[in-house]
Amino acid sequence: MPFDYLLLSGCLLPDQTSHREDGVEVRLTRDGGETVLFFHTDDQSNPNCQLRQLLGLDQQGQQMCDLIVFYAKDSTRIICFVELKGNKIAVAKEQVKNTYIHFNHKLKESGLSKEFISKCYIMSDGSVPQEYDKYKKELKSIFGEGNYDISRNSDLGAFLRGVKFQPKGKRKKGK
């Protein structure tokens, strides 16, 4: 089971709810009743994590995302595949997709794949590529509506909680 390994290996970032890599950061502030676990899964920057071998991603050219974030509140269980990228959204999309496919395969083997909602979050500090809509469409086909985001927002909390983004605007007089 992938979670057994994640919990017992060097992938777990104990008591951390933020991670920075190559100048890009993602973070979450816990609310009451929430359990949040960050797993640093990229063995290139975290050689203690051997998840790549467990998932069978140790062949040449197989890519993996930077983090897996486990989020739980009440009966909700979310596994979020996170990639921190500057402006290489195409690469980030492949990394989260590849990790999800292999991780989900292991969950199906254990009979637990229906117990979780899978999400993906790509944090980018770069400009929006021309293929942005194509990438979003592909992620939607894999993760479903509302379960993916490509964002410049380093706060992961609202996305995991399912809070819809409300742009700030001018208030109308008298309201």
C-alpha cells in the first residue's frame, strides 16, 4: 500500500504544511478538525523517498510530481498531487498525471481507490502558456471538474476545501 510506505519512509514532512522548491512555494494553514500531511515525493530533491521504486517509476524518463498532500476533514479524504514549476506547465502536467496513474493503480490493488478524492495542483510562477486550455481540458478528463488547478496562488487551502475563487471587485453603493 503506498500510504504505508509514505508514512514510514523519508517522504513524510512531519508537522509541515508548506514546501518550497526552486523558488516556488505551496502552503496550507490548517483549520480546526483538519488533518494535513505533506509528502515530498520527488527523489531528485529528496533522495530518502523511495516512492518512485514502489510505484514502478524508476525506469528512464518516468516523471514524478514534487508532493503528495493528504487532506482529511470529517468523512472527506483527498489525495492531491502537487507540482511546483516556474513556467514549464506541460512538464508539470505530465508529472502529476504520471504519478496519479501509478499511485491510483496501487490504490486499486488495495481496494481503497473509491475511498479518496484525487486532485492535482500545479503551482506556477510563470506566464500562462498558449496551450493552457488544452492542459486544463486534459487534467479535467483525468481528475474531474473542480479537482484540478493550475495557479499562481501558493495557498493550497481553498482548493483542497473546495472553496470557489471569488474575484475581488467594487462593491455597489448601498450594499
